[in-house]
Amino acid sequence: MSLSIGIVGLPNVGKSTLFTALTNKGGLAANYPFATIEPNVGMVPVPDARLDELAKIDNPVKVVPATVEFVDIAGLVAGASQGEGLGNQFLANIRETDAICEVVRFFSDPDVVHVAGKVDALSDVETIKTELILADIATVEKALPRLEKEAKRDKAAVAQLEAAKKVLAGLNEGHRARTLDLTEDEQEALYGLHLLTMKPMLYIANVDEDQLDAPLPQIDGLTPVPISAKVEADLAELDAAEAAEYLEAMGLSESGLARLVREAYALLGLQSFFTSGETESRAWTVPIGAKAPQAAGVIHSDFERGFIKAETASFEDYVANGGEKGCRETGKLRQEGKDYVVQDGDVMHFKFNV
Ligand SMILES: Nc1nc2c(ncn2[C@@H]2O[C@H](COP(=O)(O)OP(=O)(O)O)[C@@H](O)[C@H]2O)c(=O)[nH]1
Ligand SMILES: [Mg+2]
């Protein structure tokens, strides 16, 4: 599983600058709307210092971090759902993502044109919110005739129809689907519609370089993550040692990427577990609450299907005892079965049989 995050926002707020810095692969950042016509997709390693410690112990051939996929989504402007700009083209790119990350312009640079003529974060947020809600209204309205037909023949479809009507009413009142009081059953019934406003959201405030510590207003009830796309772009040009120096000089403890990924993990209820040995030390992503076989399945479906047990040590025990062998000797290597709930940082070795 690789977590996928769509980056949205009005033109010229710094989406592509941030995307390019995050993925460090020289996409284009231009001072005019719609520079990003094709969706840009980039895989980004999840920063995790624990991996380096595992590598020190096991000396593996490779160190493989977990990854997050970022998608730079262009074309969301006021009226996009009515065909303005690139029209509805943004929809297809956004549907497949697990979460939406909206970049909001707080930086003041007068040389960078603002599509609405002035920097006004909260108004920009409203514009995007409206477009996403309008897109969802169109989706539900399009599905309704089919759902009505199905509900006449099939009892199970009645629940779907009712849920769709309920969500449509909420959307029409200007609420995101996610903020409506939907039961788990209703959410499940709506899953097939892939509503955009049902996705978890994260706001990034793209602030001036000297404003990274400044307090920010809440946005739609959420606390935005302050990032300077410009600082991230500078960081992306540096090697690791230079980047560390630069961060320190800026008074920052970590890069915006690290902060962003951490926030996204928390938002989505995700955590990491590790596998480590002489071939590789590797981080994997699972939802909090996942059981051992599900974690095994992230590595390979055979591991899940033929799951027998997972030899497991906490990250701390693994390091304190110098690895798997040491953990076995001190009784810190637990034999966990199929009901074991994986904990963040677990170092796991799966036994399976297919
Ligand atoms: N001063 C300043 N300029 C920025 C920042 N982020 C982006 N820009 C500039 O704003 C313009 C548009 O950025 P871009 O990333 O292409 O915006 P997008 O349309 O949202 O993808 C470019 O000229 C960037 O160099 C920032 O944090 N500070
Ligand atoms: Mg762009």
C-alpha cells in the first residue's frame, strides 16, 4: 500500500513548486495558470530515522523507506465544475487519491500574480470548497436515476439510495460529505461514488519564509500545516549535510516534507512497521489497528494467505538487544498470531506456508 495524496489549490499558490521540491524531479513551476496540464505523479520516501538505526544493526544490502505518492492536480479554479479553465479534467486525477492536501497561499510576493487579484486565504479556501462540493453534487445527481431503478428491484440498493439522498441534501447546504453525520453503513453505501468531499483533508499554508512560526487561523475547523514552498525548493537543491545546516540556520527541526508526511499519517490513521535483515531494512505502512495477517499482506498476498505467525519485537527492544538474535536470547522476540494488533515501530518477521 502506498498512500496517495492529491495536491490541490488555486493556480499560483505554489502547488507545483512544492510538488517539485517534494519529489525533487524537476517538474515545471511557472508563473501562469494551468502550467500543470498533465497530472504529475511522484513517489516520495517517508522520512523515518528509525530505519537508519535498524540498518546500523543489520547492515543490509538495501534500506527501503515507505513511500507516499503525491499527485499535482491542476485546473481547480472558480467555475471549474461549470467548465472554466480546464473544466472537470481535475476530477479524474483527484478521485483515485486517499487524501486531499490543499495548498493555500499565505505568501505575499507581489511578483506572483494571484488569480483573484489579492491574497485572501479564507476566500480561496471557500472557492475550492465550493468547486469540490459542486463536483460531488453532479456525481450524486448523475447516480440517482440508476440508484432509484436499482432500489425498486433490490432491497440492498434502498440503503444506497437513501444515503445518496441524505448526502445530496447536505452538499446542497454547502457542507462537505465528510462533515455530515453519516453512519458507518451510510458511508459504506456511498463508497462507490468516490465523493471528493468524503476524502480526508489537510491544509498547507504556503507562508513567507520568515512566517513559519507565526500563528495561523483555523481553516474550516482544521489547523493548517505551515510550509514554505520556497524553503522546500531551496532544500531540494542541497545534499543531506547542507540541508541539515540550512534547516538549523532557519531554526527548523525538520523539513516541511517530514512534517507534511507526519500530519498525513496522523490524519489517515496510519503507522509504520519494519522488516529488517541482511537483505534489507524496510518500512511498511498499515492502518492503526491492523492485525498481523493484514500487515503480512502489505508485503505479499501469499504472506497473508498462508500466515502462520509473526515473530515480533518492538523497535526499542530490537535496538536495545542488537537485533533479532539478541531479542530471541532475552525473550523479547514474541510469537504473535493472527489476532495480534500491530503496533507502530514493530519489527516483524512473518512465517507463512502456501
Ligand atoms: N515568494 C514565493 N513565491 C512562490 C512560493 N511558492 C511558489 N511561488 C512562486 O509562485 C509561482 C507559481 O508557483 P507554482 O508552484 O507554479 O503554482 P501552482 O500554479 O499552484 O502550481 C512561481 O513563480 C513560484 O516561484 C513561495 O513560497 N514564495
Ligand atoms: Mg502548477
